[in-house]
Amino acid sequence: MLPSENTIAGKLAFVFMCLCALGLAFSISIAQTGLGLTFLIFLATLLSNRGRKTINLSGAANLRLLYAGLIAWVVWRIFHIAISPQALRELIEAREVWLMLIPVFVYLYASDRNRLATLATAFVLGTAISSAYGLWKMRAEIFDLWTRGRGLSTMHHLNYAGVSALASLIGLGLTWSYYYAGNRKRALMTFLLTFLSFTGLWLTKSKGAIAAFAAVLPVFVYVQLHSKAQRRIFLVLVVAAAAIVIPRLPQSVAEQYRFPDASVHLGSQAERRDLWQTGFAMIQEKILVGWGERGYNIAYPRFQVAGAQGVAEYDQKNLEASHMHNDFINTWVLYGAVGLAIQLFYYFFGGFVYLRERFKIRRMSDRPLAAAGATALLLMALMGITQCHFTSEIVQMSFWLAVGILFSVLESDRSGATV
């Protein structure tokens, strides 16, 4: 157990982090209340000499490197505020940068394995409860592709898809972790909660999130296989299964993933295509720096695709444009190639550290949880191809929670502070 955990402040902060994790599937207000209270405890700790001595990141070199990238993002956002045509509104848009504190809070207050498992369980439990409510309300429409659910929450169904997908993946890692630890009852209970979380994902009918989740499941298993022979056999089986299943998908399912003719402008795929074309045109004019949040809304009408409809059409009433429905195009448009490089660092650095350390993890029960955290990076990236999950504070918080779980396992394992 780290010194920061073994204090009254550390215990309170852990409780509030659990409140944050539990509330992610219900309301941004609940989640941010938990995070805000944790932040206040962290600040109070920094203000006292005795408290500062407990905040020690000397054994977390990788976490410090991660935060070097996060600080670079903050600096870049400050630069955009300075050059924005509407600086105050740009500042308000930058409010989500404080969510990046979640990984360090997980490390400081939940590195103990019982605490880390409890925190992950709170995340999965909240999503399971919310999804179970949605399942009951939509029990007659489970397979109706036009009726979409969002659990027991008021968030957009695509945002709930991101939260429930990440919770389901963390739940699988936690289930496997309990199984390796010999706690079969908790493993079974966690699996049931994970299944309910996945049900919530299914009810959203988000094609991008469901396909991304299906794609990362084999990766989640593959990265944990130690033997090269096992990995090769598993890879052959996955490729063979894909070769058999994909050509046999019903035409109605396949159509959901195809772009219509260029003359069509209404519909999910057509609107995304028009948004992306607009985005690429805007990138060409400001490739390095980007437009910024407010500059984007001002300039969008000049680049809008002729005949654009739905989310691809500029909102003349509120003088706003939709985000790009693609995390990477959206970041490039708003913050240029520099901002995109920083965002890609989030994904690649965490993945690099995990692949380097995965077979050095001492506890077998830690390996699935670390694999789930690492695979969550890929899941977020794949979901980001068809939706801007980084523009949703609730999904971004879920992502940083998964990153926190990953780095907490890896860093505390290296330092020996796991119990």
C-alpha cells in the first residue's frame, strides 16, 4: 500500500473515487462530484507538509512520462485560448482538462489490489444497474435496430455506448482476475455484472461501439498468452473464424457499415461522410495549428459540403456545427497536427508500456486487469473512428479511469506496493 493510501485523507479520497466510478453510468453530476471531492482532498494534502510527504511519484516513472504528455496538452489548449477569436468561450471549452487527473488519483488512492478491484467493481456495478433498468424498460425492443437505449441515465445513447463498452471490458478483466486469484464466487458475480453492462451496450444499437468491442475481445485474450505457439494458434483460429463469419453476415447488417452514394446526404453514414469531407477541407487550410473550438464553429459554413443534412448541416439558430463524429479528424481540425500527435501519445505510450511490462507482472491475478486497461486504449481508439468520445466528458472520464487502472497495476507492481 502506498503512503498516500494509508491515511484518513487517502481513505476518504478512495471512497469519493468509488462514487465517481459508480456514477459514470448515471450522471456526469454524480461522477464529477466524486472526482471534485477527491480533488479537494488532494489539494488539502498538498497544502500540509505531512501530506506532501505521502504524495510520492518517484516510483512511477511511466506515470510521470504520461503526465508530461498531458501537461503538453494543457499548454496547447492555453495557446488556443490565447489565439481564439472568442477567448472566454474557448476557455470554457477547455474545462475538461482537469479530468486528466483521474489516472494519478487512481494510482495514489487505489493501488492496493483490494482497493483497485473495488474501484473497478464500482464502475462495472454502476453500469450493470443502469443497463439492467434499460433492459427492463426495453425488454420488448431488444432487437429493434431503431429503438436505442441509454440505461438509467439522461446522456446521449452514443455516450452511454462508450461508457458501457469500457465498463464491459474492465469487467472482463476483473472477472478473469478474480478467477486467477481463486475467488470463483466473485468471478461469477462479476461476470454477471459484466454481462449486464454489455447488455446496456447492445441496447444503444451503436454499430461503431459494438463492432469495436467485438474487435478488441480477441486482442484482450491474445496479449495475455505467454507462449508464442499459443499466440500463433489463437491468431489462426481468430482469422479462420473471421473468414467464416464475415462473408456470411446478413446483407441488412453489412449495409449498416457502408457509405451510400455521394448524392445521398441523409442518414448516419452519409452525414459522417459529409462531416469528414468538411473536416479534411478545414485541415488543409490549418494543418499544424487547427481552428480551435470557437474558430471551428465560425469557419464551418465556408467548408460545409453542398447539400449537407442532419448533423453535417450548420445550425444557423445556435451558430454551431456538430463535432466530426471521428475523434482523430476532430482533434486534427480543432488543434492541428500538434494536438493530434499529443492525443495519439495517450494511446501509443500506454500500449507501449504495457507490451513491455506485460510478462513481467508478478501476480497472475494482475495480468487480466492490466490487459483490460491496455485493451481499453484500443477500444477507445476504434470507437473514436465513428464517434467523438473525447468530446463527451462522461466517456472521457471512463477512459481515464481505465488508463488509471492500467498504470496503477504496472507501476505498483514494479515498486512492490500492491498490498
